[in-house]
Amino acid sequence: MIKQYDIAILGGGPGGYVAAIRASQLGFKTVVIDKDKLGGICLNWGCIPTKSLLKNAEIYDSLKNHGKDFGITAKELTFDFTKIIERSRRISDKITNNVELLVKKNKVDRIRGFGKLKSKNELEIFDESGKIIETIKSGKLIIATGARSKVVPSIPIDGKMIITSTEAMILPKQPKELIIIGAGAIGIEFAYFYSVLGTKVTVIEMMENILPVEDVEVSKTLAKSFKKRKIEILTGTSIEKAVIKGKKVEVTISVNGKKKILSADKVLNSIGVTGNVEEFGLEQVGVALCKDHIKVNKETYETNVAGIYAIGDVIGPPWLAHVASHEGIHCVEGIKGINNNPIDYNNIPGCTYCQPQVASVGYTEEKAIEAGYEIKIGRFPFMASGKAFAVGEREGFVKLIFGAKYGELLGAHIIGSEATELIAELVMARELEATGESIFRTIHAHPTLSESIMEAAAQAYGEAIHI
């Protein structure tokens, strides 16, 4: 017997499972289909387990290099690489199990298998052997199949010596040398993690700065911090090829037309991601693609085929879990006929969880000027923060960009301790159309790192007290 659903969701990542839960809350009979554990890349192989690894590195680094500042001496400080990896896997497993329970609690049907479109309203579900285990029909379909690491022929992934972020999280042995290709958030987080544990890390980036989407001032500050950690950073550098030779990988790079060969135990490919659009039968029903992702109406998330929607990484940038979740909610609420205000893609926080942390929202200084704004800029260094001094986290700064005419917050950029938590205030400020003056007139608790936001806003208007 073929089961009938109001909404079927293909893919159970942070876009898919959230959309499924919200759809059920709205009264839709809903099913979510995924061949793996719910949570997608984020909960299983990305956001959550990587933060576990990074916390391990942070604790080790603090004790090893800063313990004496706090009167703490740890003799013969060591770590167990295998247990660090095991901890991250335990955390991931626990959270994904909780998501399965959440889906069940919200009365969402869960099918474990690979879904493929037979028609616009019919899906066949296959098991690992390729056998059809179920067929379902649905009034609406939401595709949330996510993305995977982009692979190019010149950097052939073998999963052992030339790896992606997935393998980098579960290596059986810590590499002595690691070359990271690509200095976006993924590459930078792994650079921090492995370098703290003693791996010799080299980061190669084609653009002129690491974290190239961030404000240049922030990127350059992070690069200086990383160089102090003995991380070698090669920007403005292109990759010719990566070749496995014996127990090493040789990487041929080009800088200003000059070629050079580097070698390491492992090479991590983190040059970006590509949407999972193959083998789901999209071509069977005529769903339109744009390069490597599904083309949608960004107000409704409907594809060119009526009744078929797509959300999350499979529809292209920004490739962020929190964006996928909100797109899922917005999509099903739109199907229900409520909440038709489109997502503001210029007010989405971006975070990198290395140390010092990096977080931002809105325009960079360069982009604000390019957009034609006259701007005011306020900065406040954590060096001048009493709380930062007390907790031993004085690296970095808050940088706020305001429109000179109206005082609106155009962009916010933080590098330093807890930047990824602090950015939420500024996302909310932009959502509520706060001005620079309303930010620095708002009383912030003392002593806190968040006072630096207040001080940065005041500095833009010549009213800072502590700098």
C-alpha cells in the first residue's frame, strides 16, 4: 500500500528535519527521508563534532601556554589523540539520537533509505543494496539533500592521504605535517585544531587573505595570530596539482608565476562544497539546476516545478546550517499561507570557531563603500576591556560600521574570545533597525565582553570612554 503525505522531505539535515518538525506542528502529515542518521553533515560531520575537537584544542592550548598566567602548573601535560576523536563522535551520536527522538515526538514519519523521484508527487525509497523498500506519494515535496566537499581532478581525494573534512575528523593517527587547501571557515578551523596539537600546518589560499569573505582588517589580524602559532600561510597562491608519492603527498603551487613543490603526510581539500543534486531523479521531473545547485524562488523556495521546493545547501550559498533551518521553517509556513516576509540574506551571522574566534554580519567596510554608503566606523580592542584582561583573552577587537546619514548598523565584525556568541546582539540590532546611538546608550552589564560592542559604537561617534 502506498502511503500518502501532505509534505515529504528528502534529506534530514538541519534544513530537512527542522522543516519536517515545523510542518507537523502546522498540521501537515509529514515524512522525512534520509539514508543516514538525521542531522546531516552539520550534526554528524560538521558543526557539532568539530566544535568538540576545537574545545579540546582550546583547553590544551590554555593549559600549555597560559596556565602559568593563572598560577596553574601542569607537569608533563599530554593528550590522547584517539580519545579526542572518540569524544567528538560520542557527542555527535548523542545529538543525532536526540534529533531522531524530536522527530518522533513531533509525529513525523521517518523512513531510512535513499529517496528518488518517480514523478513530481511520487517517491521510491531504496535500501543500501538498491532494493525498493517503499513507495510514497505527497502533495508537496521539499528537497533538502545538502552538499558535499567539492572535488577537482587536480586534487584527487583518496580518503587516506588526500582527504576532506570528514576524514580530517576521524583520522586514526595525528599527522606530523598537514597542508590545507582553502582558507575558508572549514580550513581555518582545522588549521587551528591540528596546529595546537603540534602538527606542522600549511594553509594555501588562492585569494589575497584567509577567510576571504570577512572584513580585510579581521582577516589580517587572524593571519598574524596564526603565524605566531607557527602556521604557515600562503595567500595569493594557486594549486597546480596534488600527487601521492610513497608516504607523502606532493603539492605543486604557483605564486606570481613561480612554481614550488610542498610535501606533507596529509592534504586536506577544503576548497568549497557542491550541491547533492545527482541520482534523486530531479531530471525525471524537470527540476532546473543552476551549475551545481537547485534553482529556487528565494521568497517561497519553490523550484520551477510546481509543488517541489528546495532548501539549504543544495540551493547554493550561504552554506550555513542556521540558514537551512530558517529556510525550512519559512518554506513550510509559506505552504501553509503564513509568514510571507522573505529571509534577509544580508543579516545572517557568519562564524569561524578557531581561536581567536571570528564572527560577522552585514557589510564589510569594503562592501559598504562599494555600495555607495558614507560610513562611520567604531572600533574597540579587547586589550582595553577589563573583562578580557581578567579572563586572559585580550586578543582582537570589535568593529562596527554605521551609515553616516542615518546611523544604521551596516555591518559588524568581531575577532576575539566568544565572538561567535557576541555577534547575536548585533544581528538582533540590525533586525530591529538599531542605530549607533541606540546601541551605545543601551546599558551593558559590567564587566562583560559585550561592553566592547557598546564602546565600539560610542567610538564611532566620538563618545567612547575607555579608549
